[in-house]
Amino acid sequence: MTASSNAVPVSILTGFLGAGKTTLLNRLLKDPDLSDTAVIINEFGDVSLDHLLVEASSDGIIELADGCVCCTVRGELVDTLADLMDRMQTGRIRPLKRVVIETTGLADPAPVLQSVIGNPILAQSYQLDGVVTVVDAVNGVSTLDNHEEAAKQVAMADRLVLSKATLASAEAIEALKARLLALNPRAQLIDGDTPFAGKAELFNCGLYDPTTKIADVGRWLQDEARHDHAGHDHCGHDHDGHDHHHHHDENRHGSDIRSFSIVHDRPIDPMALDMFIDLLRSAHGEKLLRMKAVVAMSDRPERPLILHGVQSVFHPPQRLAAWPDPNDRRTRMVIITKGLEEAFVRDLFNAFTGRPSIDRADRQALEDNPLAVPGLKM
């Protein structure tokens, strides 16, 4: 890669499920120096929530959804970056100073990086300016043990942001730091729980240089380049022929990892919600990779509740001042599990909210279109 004075820097913000990427992004977007930044948000799941949880809304917020980053979204990412540049060049949006791509927590970062640095058209307009990886101090070691994607996210980083350190023991933090040092000895480690200088400390990494990482990083990028040259991504898509049949590559995330959504149209009793969450995390916390939710509560339905959970650790719930979309006040939960059946979670939710269980055919129809199940109002 060679630097261009007119190229827009692109920063990759990654980290495993629940590490705190959106929280960090919210902090950064309050920095006046990032006012001319476009944010591309990728989500893993069929109901989109992250764009509601980012405390900014403008033409600079672009959402990609419905697919994992190694599949359909990867093609959309290139299209989105090209469209951003076209809108700048034609004056439809003001010039951008930076683009931040927030990846899904299940993302292997290699395809994302290769999409930016390996595309000759994008290379004329953008330059990769570093990878920022958020690491959860509470679950970090076990996550690195169990998920190859998390190890890749750390190994490819220029900056490592340690989140939730106040919730972890000193021994756990030291063990995690040792793992991070082995995976990426040159990355700058930043305490995410303390105030820091914002974009100056996290971004402006300079041109991305894989030779400063462990040897595996260069090999991963070379593997991606070979697949791109062949015209196919890892999930079997032929982007030139626009063949987007979705076939997951289990080397990216295992077949036992499931993402599904629960949509509910009536306000929920606070005690019922507490019991549902408490049972789910206490009995099956190790299988609950991530939960995000916007919940309509019966005590104050005009102020939705925001839930964030990773395994058995849930952040204190927070109330928004108002619904992000006043025309849509439904409860929406996005849940990502490993080895935990969707039907069990749905039936548990139904038991606490008073909704009768539905049969398999209706459940499949609900997944395909939550508004189209006969006799089941969402």
C-alpha cells in the first residue's frame, strides 16, 4: 500500500461479541474531530439493533445487516464504500475525513481488511489506517480459548482496548495481558475504562503493515487475496456473477453458533423480564454468547429498556429517553448462542410473557417474516 494525500483513512473497529465496541463507538462519536466520519455497522442477525444504539444519526451512519461478515455482507461492504465515494465526488454528502467499519463480533477480520486493501478501485480512494480491537477483560481468556475469530481479531490489531477491567480480578487481567502479548507483541494496549484522548490515541495508526504482526497475519491476508483472485469468497459466493446463495463456512464460525431474534408487540412486566433473563444466564450463561435488546416495559412503555449481556454478565439496564423510532415500539431481542437451541429460548420467553408456544411450521414462518404468521400478531 502507498499513501495518497486524498485518500480517506479507514479504521476497522472489531472485537468479539459483547466486548464493548458500540460503547466505545458512542464515546468516539462525541469527539468533534470525528464529525465528518462515516460509520458502517455490520450486524449478525435478522433484526437490526446496533444502529439504534449508536447515539448519532445522519447520512454518515450506514447499516449492513442480514448476514455474517464472511458472507453476503462482505460484498456489500465493497459496494457501500464505493457508494460513499461516489456520493462525496458528486456533492451529495460533504467530504469525509474518516470511515469507521464496526464489524460483527463473529467477524474474521481478514476478509474485511482484504476488501479494503485488495480492491484496486477502493485503493484509489481509501487507505487502511489501522485495526482497533476491543477485548473483554472478564471473558477474554475463555473467548480466546474457544473462538478462533477472537484470536485473529487480537493478532491483526494495531490498538487493543481492554474493556470491563473493573469487573475482572487482577489475576484474570494479568493472564489476559499475557495472552494478548503472545498474540500481538507490538499492539498498543489501552485501558478502555479510563478517559483517553479519543481519536488521536485510537486512530492515526499509519498505513496498515502486516509485517509488524505475527507471521500468521500475512498468511491470512494472502489466503484472502487468493480467494478474491478466484472470484469467490469463503462462503461460495460468485460476486462477479452475483450468486448470493448463502453457505456458511464453519471455519469462520461453527454450525452450533446460532443468531435469532425475538419480536414482541406488548409491553413486558419487569418481573417477568427479570425472571427470563435470570434463568437464561444462570442456567445457560456459558452458551449465551450475546444478547442485545430494546424492550417495551409495562411500567414505563414510553421509555424503552436497553439490555446488553455476554454469557452470565449483563450490564445494568438503561432506559432511553424515548423510542429511537416512535412508530415502532416493539420489543426486539437479538440473541446469539452456541450449543443452545433457539426453540428452548423462545419457549422460555413465551412462558414468562404469557404467549403460547408455537409449532415448528409457525416458528419457521416467523423467522422468515415476523409479520406474516397467520393468527400470530407481532
